[in-house]
Amino acid sequence: MSIRLALKSVSVNTKIGPAEKKPTTGWKGCTDIDRNPQTEFSGLSERAEKLLGSQESAVLDFKESAAGLSSDDIVAFANSPSGGTVLLGVREKKDERGLQAFEIVGCEIGDKAKLSILGKAASCMPPVEVTVVLENSEGEKPFIRVEIPSGPGKPYCTSGGTYKIRGDARNDPLSPDRLLQVFMEAENDRFVNRFSQVTRDLEQGLMDVKTRLLSEMEEIYGQVDDIKRELKDSER
């Protein structure tokens, strides 16, 4: 009796391609910023109320009018580690104790103002994605909240080639050394993200190979058992 045993060949071909690019949100570090924000509030949003109770800082700036926002402001926040927020239509003042306070004076909130803000952000190199939120839109003094994330494409500059970074309540120029540091930090983040993705892909590929090998080995063992039974039957 001739018995044929056909063993299936097992080929292992683990191919690791370029890391998959995941969409970047651009909100890294801005823990208080909603990733899917509402863009208009008839009154004051909780975030606006919180910001209005704060002082100007590395993550917050006040401008008396919408025209007061410049490309310098946008790149400064985009180059900073945490991004930040600019309130347009809010004026600084001193309280009775001489401490910094604020006063809502309101500003233009129409399409012209919004397009101007978005145009300034788009003129940066590379362009900066900002979120424009209308606050107190049905009140007597509406104003604008502009959320500027820490950008993934650092370093950013204005169309005129000016590099800025947000400091303590001011925009500081980026010196060559600091500019190089910002660039290296951004490259490091991109490398880490890419390496992590490649590692995950490799681990998943190895798990798939292991699962396939176990399945095919079980099939081979089954064939061997069948052969043993046929041999026993033939000897009777």
C-alpha cells in the first residue's frame, strides 16, 4: 500500500513598509483645549470664563481688537511647547490693587474678521491650523477666542521669515541656537512617533506569523496522526 504524505510548505515573509501616517491633531500640550470645539457661544463658554480669570502668560494673550492679532503671535504660540490662546476684544487694565485685570470691550466677529485671522494663520510657513471661536455672540460685547496649538511642523515663521516663540506673556525672537533646538525637538518627536509605529507593525506582523505557523503545524500533526492510523490498519 502506497501512502503519500503531502506536507504543505510554510513561507514566512514579514514585510515592514513605511510607518503609517496618522492624522495629527496639533493639540499636543493644550490639555484644556477641546479637540472638537464648538465654534460659537451665545454667552460665555466655560473655557472663556476660566481664561478671563487668568493673567497673560506663556499660554494666554489679550488683544483689544481682532486686527491686533499678528502672524508673529500665531507662530510664537505654534512654536511653543503648549500652544496657547488669544482673546480678541479683551483689554488689559489694572485693578484697584495695581494687579493685571481684564475688560471685555468687544470686537468685530463677522466673516471679515474670521477670514483675516485664518488668512494670517495660512500665511505662516508652514501654515498653522487655528480654531476661531465666537464668544458672547448675542451679547453687547462679543469677542473672539483663537486657539493656537503647538504645531507638529516646527519651526514656524511668518511670511517675512520671522521666527518667534512664546515666553512669559510675550513673544520672544528665536535665536539661531534656540531655533536649532526647536527643530531638533520636532525631529525627535517625529522620529519617536515613526519608530513606535514601525515597532507596533513589526510586533503585529510577528504575531500574525506565529498564529499562521501554529495553525499549519496543527494541520501537519493531524496528517501525521492520519498516517499512523492507516499504517495500523494496514498491519491488521
